[in-house]
Amino acid sequence: MEEQKTVRTSHLFDHIGLTWFHRKIWFLSAMGIFQEGFNLFVVGIALPLIYHQHHPSSLMLGIIGASPIAGTIVGSSFLGGLADKFGRKVFYIIDMALIMVFAILAGTVGYSDINWLIVFMFMIGVGVGADYPICASYVSEFMPSRLRGRMLMSAFSFQAMGMLASALTGLVIIKFSPVDEAWRWMLLSGALPSGIILFLRFFAPESPRWCIAHGKEELAATIISKFCGKTKHEVHEIIMREKRQFKSIEEKELGYVSLFSKKYIRKTILASLPWFMMDIATYGIGIFTPLILVSIMGKELEHANYISKDFLSTEGTAFLDIFLLVGFALNFVLIDRLGRMKLQLFGFAGMALGLVILGLSTLMGSSLFLIYGGFIIYNVLMNMGPNSTTFIVAAELFPTKLRASAHGFSAAFAKSGAVFGIMLLPLLKDAVGTGMLLLLLSGVALLGFVLTFVFREETMGKSFEEMTPVEAYEATESPSDLPHIRHSHASPAVVASRITPP
């Protein structure tokens, strides 16, 4: 009995090893993020063939490339917010169903122009966008705090695997079906794995932290007991005792407006603005890597037909995508040693350096060796830094009742930067050339560095139950207690006992 008195809710999550239950949640979320990387970036592989068949203007080409990214804005902001209100699981299923259905439609429905293609790819993006905050919430809310960064990052690293898989799939399709309509098979290829993931997600549990935050303690106890080594009754007693002790400083209902309150505004800026800057460069470069390579390798490809050009540029893209995995591997090793902010700062600086090398090399007509070197530096440092950390930080800065909404808003805001970059890149490329365009993007990366430095806040190793009590500051009569609370490793119940009458 004495042992039970000392056990807190945070212990149920943070003082255990990884079980098959944790790994199941991680796998289902990681494979969702794999689908995101595949479906968003397979568009870049298909674009040269779509361009050859339909001959769209530079603006229309940008709209085609941006359509799934624009869909992510709707999915992240709208469905992400609903997941905070109605639960994670229902939208965990809905978002994958959207990806599967509209991948099939994009690849199979007949049409004489590209308008329906834009609509269907937009809807794929809605599903992808919803999956970002929900997967981030699922993984972060299940994992022990000491492993949370690595587990979030390793799940997010499947985005790069999806990107690589999209390039390899494109190579196979072009190799065995070198025709105008090959792009249809590329878009259709994402439907089968989406269907498998959709089926498996029906057996996923609800997030126990969401259950606790919304008065579903019985369900939370049932779920937690499966991985914490205690019975459902023991877990329920721990949850209810702590909720009674913590009731006087329990969080009120939160919504999107809370993100812009005095309490959260710096967190919101840190979660969204650097991610916005990162996505302008990341998706602008990522979606158009095949076209950029064709532009850079103009002399080498001047006698090749359009199928050969697409095959060679896709081959180059697949090679460069390998270094995205290298960046994620470095992040996995360093994320819980150096912290989120140091890696984000170093990553933005490396992105800027790689883009400067690319831009100057292109302007001066340097060798392909130097050009590929710039791409490699950019890809490695991007994924070691902000492409990983922005995803992680947005999931860690906010309390449970606001987590999916906050991550959804941040992802949606970031993807608006991606849409801006994707639509603007073809026009800027025509106006100033590829080399100058890459130099301009290096300035965007530097701006991400500055924003991170000004608003930085480290979340490495902190339990969610440890971070949330800081919000109790407004309930205290003595603001001088805050530094003690902020650096405490105590659970909410212990903090509550310090700032409320016994």
C-alpha cells in the first residue's frame, strides 16, 4: 500500500521499458508518416511526365505540385483540432482512408484535363495533413519521456524512407512502363500500403493521456495496465487520486485561441515559424528535385528524350534521398544528447550552406560533383536538424488538451510555407534562374536559424506531467514559487500539494 501512495501517473509512462504495446503504436504511426513522405513526394517524380502530357504553364505546374501540400493545411488544422476534442483514434483511421481512396481516384479516374487531378491530390493532402498531428500526439503520449525524442524522430524518419521509396517506385515504373501514362501508376502505387495500414489501425487503442484529460479514466486505466505492469484497478486508483489532488489547478478547456494567449504565444511562434521557413525550402527543393537536376544537367541531357530525362533525374533523386536517411540517423543519435534547439540551429545553418554551394555551383557552371555535394550537405543537415526537430518540438511544447490542435496549427502554417515555395519556385526559376533561386532559399534557411535562436525553449527529457504544472503559475498566490515549479521533477500531484492547501 505504501508503494502505491508514492506512484504517480507520470511513473506509469516514464519509469518502464518499451513493450510490444509501445512498438505497435510506434509502427502504426511510423508507417503513416512513411505514406506521407511517399504520397507527397511521388508527385515530384510524376511531374515531368504530367508536364510532357499536358504542357501546363509554370503557374499551373506549381499548382499541381502544391495541391497535395495545400490539402495538408486543411487536414492539419481542421482534423488536428477535432482530434483534441473527439479523440485520436477516429481520425487516425479517417486520415488513412482519405489517402487510400483518393490515391486510387488520382490514378484511375479518366479525365481530359488536369483539374480533377488537382482535386484528388488535394484530398490526398488532407489525409496526409491530418496524420501529422495525430501520429505525433500518439507517439509522444505513449512513450517514456527519456525515449520520447528518439521514438518521435525514428517514426518521423519514415518520411525519408517514403521519399526514397517514391523515387525507387518511379524508377521501376519508368523502366517497365516508359509511356506518357506512367505517372498514373506512380500516384496509384500509394493506395495498397495505405489500405494495409488502415486495417491495422482499427485495432489501435485510444491515447490514455487524452482519455485522462477528457474524464475517461476507466478507459485510460484499461489501456495503461496493458504496458505498465499494474492491474486496471491499481492504475485507476493512481489516476483518480492524482486528479483529486490536482483538481484545483486542472487545465480549463483549450482551443485554437489559446495558442495566441500570453501563456502560449512564444511556444506557438517557436513551433510554427521556423517550421514555416523550413518547409519553404524543404518542399520547394524536394518536389522539384527532378526538375532542378534536369535544369542543372542540361548539357548532359540535351540529346535525351523526355522519358530518359525523367529516369536519369529520378535516379539522381533516389541517390540524394539516401542522405535524408543519413540525416535522420544522426538526429536519432544526438536528439536526446544535444537537445532539440542545438540541432535545429545547426541544421538551419547547414541547410543555408548547402544551398549556397548549390547556387554558386550552378551559376558558375561547376562540376556535378560539387553540385551533388551541395545537395548532400543540404539533405543531411536538414534531416539532422529542423525537418526532425520542428515535428518533435510542436508535439512536446503543449499540454494534452491542446497538443493535436497546436501540432495541427503548426503543421498547417508550415505547409502554407510549402505551398508558397512550390508555387513560387517555377516562376522564380523562370525569372532569375536556378542558381539565384537556390541562393534566395539559403536566406530563408538563415531566417529559420534566427527565429529559432530568439524563441528557443528546450524540451529534452521533460515529462509531460512535469511540464504541465508550469501552467499552475496563474493559480498561485506567490509568483516566486514558479522557478521552483519550473525546474521540479515532481509530478502534478506533488506540485499541487505545494501550491494548494492540504
